[in-house]
Amino acid sequence: MNENIAKLKALSIEGVRELYRAHLTAQGLSPSTIQVSCSDAFYLLRHDDSLDFWSMLERPDCDTIAYERLKATLGKRSQGNVEANISGYRAHLRRFRRFVLGDMTELQIGKVHSHDMRPVRSLKARRPDVPQPSATEVEKYLRAWDELENYALQEDALNKLFFNLCPENTDISGILLKAAVLNDFYSTNIYSIFPVAKHILDLNIDTRLRTGDESLVEAIQNIIIGGKRLRLYSFATKYCSHHNPEDYPIYDSYVDKVLCYFRNVDSFSTFHSEALKSYPEFKRILREFRAFYGLEQFGLKEIDKFLWQFGKEHFPNHYGKKKEETVK
């Protein structure tokens, strides 16, 4: 048995909650989120007497077991949206499991009190109009993507251009065409596109694209045009993604806002906002988001589509004067 679990099992449920509350407080979560998590993480322990709760936490298929148990238990007890409720309970159970299986030495089990742990930051409260990420929400937005003619046709056109007409990056005219179309479709506001195409040509990127080399994004994004140093991060992720969508998820401001919001209200990951501008970190955070909310059945491209539409609906941009390559 995991050493942490053995120690926790020896405590009363209130003792476990006190340790967990101290941990969440140290993470800087809001009081309301802490209160909910200290209740919802233990739903199955309270309501499913036939389940070995602590053994479940050690199993690699913990999330699947929790889903089936919650579905059965909530189906008998709840009159509301069972799937939505399952998503919320699982999210808090995942957070508690990470706490249990992680390093708890700093908490000194049996000695810590919640008032000893001071929050590291003040977080925003949850917005009632923003739903919790779930498989149901992702599927809803994926259907919307396929049903909206402009999204579907634009993606078909880009796929034809990148996969059929100009799959390689050894000819300046093909690169120029792809860069110009991306610039127009995504409104990335690059006012001089030829130097960008020439820059991509000089990088000789095809092998790195096929292998999913994350450093390629940084290589493409850093460019000097007219003596001005530019950082075309969003454009670089888009250019790579349309060659290799599963290895290169797209960064834009909508995705940024969604990830930061759920970091603040659910603490699915701990990162400074600037970390999203580092491509390896961005991909790591996306994977943490996908794992925390139980969305592993979706590829990064599908998560990409979900986050962009979700962000556009719930966190719309308010543009002032446009700058060269607004990070979008």
C-alpha cells in the first residue's frame, strides 16, 4: 500500500479533510473552491459502502472506476444532470488523488493545521455562466464546429492546401501561399508576409515538422522584419499545426483565457500565465487540462477546437487598435 494512503487511513475523515484543506490553501485556491473540493472529493467514500475508496486511489484505472461508481450512485440519488455532476465530482477526486500520491512531507501528517498554510495568491471566483469542462461539453463544441459551414469549409481549404497542394516547405511560392492564407484566415495581422515565408524556407523545417519537434515553434516565431524584432508565436503554432495537427496544438488568446480561468478556479495545474508562451510548457499544460477533466479520449486537435470555441463564447476578445500579429 502507498505510504501516504496508509497514514491517511489511520486518520479520521475529518483529519484527512484538515490535511487536504491545508494543501488546497497552500495552492492559493479560493475559499469556495476549497470548501467544495473538501466535500466533493469524498463523495464516493461517503455514499458507496461497497467501494474500497483508498485502494481505488492507487489503481491506474482509478478515473474509470470512479466514473462507473459515480454513475451508479448518482443515478440512484440525484435528480439533476447526472453527467454534469459526475464531471464535477471526478475533477475534485483527481485533485485529491494527486495530493494523496504526491509528496505530502511538508504537511507533517498529524501536526499541521490549516491556519499554518497561507495562500500564495488570491484567485477569482467561479463564473456561474461558464460550464465545467467535460466530455459532453467537448462533444457539443466539436459538433458545432462540424455544423458551422464557415469553420468546416475553411478547415477543408487549409487541409487541401497544406496536405495536398503544398505539403513540403522547400519552395518559396508554396510557403508564401500557405503563410498568406493563414494570415488572412486567422487575421494574424502580419503586414509583410514575404520575409516570414523566406524565414521559414531558410529553416529547412520538413523533418522537424514530421517528428513534432517543439523547438521549431520558437525557431519560426522569432524574426526581424524591417529592423524590428517580432515574435510571431500564435502564427508559428498555426503554421506547424496545419502540417501536423496532433503534435502541434494551436495557441491563441481564447485558449489562453480558458486555461488561465480554469487554473484559477479548479487549480488543474500551477503555472504562471507567461508559461503559455513557451511551447513545451503550453503542450504540458494542455495535457494536464485534458487529464484533470477526464478528456483523454480526445486528441490535442479536438481539445484545440473545443478550447477555441469555448473561449470565443465565454471569454470574447475586445480589440482596440490592432498591432502586428495580435496573438489570437
